[in-house]
Amino acid sequence: MKKGFASDNNSGVHPAIFKAMEEVNHGHVIGYGNDSYTEKAIEIFREKFGEDTEVFFVFNGTGANVLGLSSITRSFHSIICAETAHIEEDECGAPEKFTGCKLLPTEPINGKLTPESIQHHLKGFNFEHHSQPRVISVSQATEMGTVYTPAEIRALADLAHQHNMFLHIDGARIANAAVTLNMDFKSFTKDCGVDVLSFGGTKNGMMMGEAVLFFNQELTTETKYLRKQSMQLYSKMRFVGAQFQAYFKDDLWKETASHSNRMAKLLEAEVSKIPGIKITQPVEANGVFARVPQEIIEPLQEHFFFYVWNEKESEVRWMTSFDTTEREIYEFVELIKTLVSG
């Protein structure tokens, strides 16, 4: 399949990460995470986030979100999120099925929640007829390719804690956000009051395996049981641990995320020059959202596959990856020019 701009999930595995998996593929080690590779990966996370950080590896992003949310809720709770959130739109109801919680979607502003936008959901506390608001969940970077500032994260965390709630971050593209902010991970998560973080790597060069980070150990008393029950306890955990070791070695994560972000900015700059193309969201990570003439979408997809985000408004989403090249960007832009000009 020819490379396109549909999703950073469509890219392959970074060679350094593949090599790391191959290097640990010998002999026998104890399964289910009781191996030196997994232990070393956990140590790396604690070096970056603090020794009091609890780390649980899972298979994928949905598993990370479900495990993180299940650990801090009960079935009579509710979870506030953006209408565009992955847990609302793209996880087939898994968070609701496994947590039993009610999701309370809110219209975002450029993909982001604000304290003001969720105030109408902060009601019914201690009222037995009302689901109890328990979590504010945000995506960083957002599904619209935008990035929360530390101040925006802190404001949501403070609001959550004022109401005895928690702040959860879906960090499927956390590396892209870190590059945009030019900050280490801890500075805009734990240091800003985040309680639980789904830390992703699959969209940034890993094969599989995500991490759920808890910044309050009291929240994890039942997490290991929930992980097993939700089928997220990987028996050959060393292959996840090895990937994360390679991911963090020499800041590989930063190299890959910086490249995909840079390709998105290049794409934005070039398509902005084309009459009839309108960028609809700030390009702050590795996603470009644009309104394009309806008639060019299908022929364009035949050469470079991508997804239509909003059919009614002819808005499309173009995602760049760690392996996107400048040549592919320019070829794509030239095809758009040709199609637009008729």
C-alpha cells in the first residue's frame, strides 16, 4: 500500500525499535512483566516522572484509556470529555462497557476543553439520582491536532480537584505535544496536577504497547487485577519493555515526533498557498485539517489515502508520521494543485 496521510498508525516500526525487539528475542525470561527488560523500562519512566510513579504496560491505546479510567472510577461515576475525544468517538464504547461510567461529551474549542466549557456538567454531586462526575479526560495532543499549554492543563486539574475529581490525559500523541511545547513530559503532566496518563508510543514509531502512568499510588490498589481482567496483561512483556528502552534511548521519541511535526508544518505551509484550500485548525502537532473542494477528495485519495473528517463541510484530516518524507509532501501538494486547477 502506498504511503498516504490517513494516520500515523499506518506507518511501520522504527528500525531502532525493531532491532531492540530482535535483541531480546533469545532465551527464556519470566513472563508477565517479571523480567529485566520490563523492569528497566519502568525505571526509565520513574526517572522521567518521579519514583512515586506507578507504571502498567498494556497492548494498545484503548486498553490504556480503559485501564486508567477503570482504576479511578466506579460504575455510578461519569467522565467528562470532548465530543471529538477518542474515548467518545473511536473506542467502540469500550470505556463505557468496562468502566460502566456515563461519558459526558462537551463541544471543544479547537479540540480543547476549558473550565468554562464543562461547568454545565459539574452538577448533581451527592445526589443519588445523578451520575457522579469523577474524571475530566483530555487528549494531548488533541484529536484536532492542537496542544494544551501547561496553564490550560493546570486549570483543568485544579477544577477537577476542587470537586474531588481526577484529571486523565489520553497521551496517544504525547511525544508530539512535548516537542511542540519544548518541554519534558513531567513538566506538563504530573507537575500540572494530572492524575493518570495514558502514555502512547505506537503512533510515533513503536510496534505496540502503551503505558498507563499513575501519579498517586493510592489509585492503583486494584489496577493489576483490572489489567488482567480486561485482557491487557501481556505474557511476553519483555518485547514492550525493550521497545520503550529503545524509544527513550538518545531521545529517539523526540527525533521521530519532531520530524512528523515538521512535516505537518511543511504541508500546512504548502497547501495554504493553493486557492480553495482552507486550514481549519491550528497546526500544532502532526495533523493538518483543511477544507477542500469536494470534487477533488476522491481522486486525491486514489493516490494518497486519507480520511474525511467532516463530510458536510468537506473537511479532511491529513496526518504525518515519523517516516513521512519531504518528497511525499511536495508530490501530494502538486497533485492537489493539479486537481484544483482542473
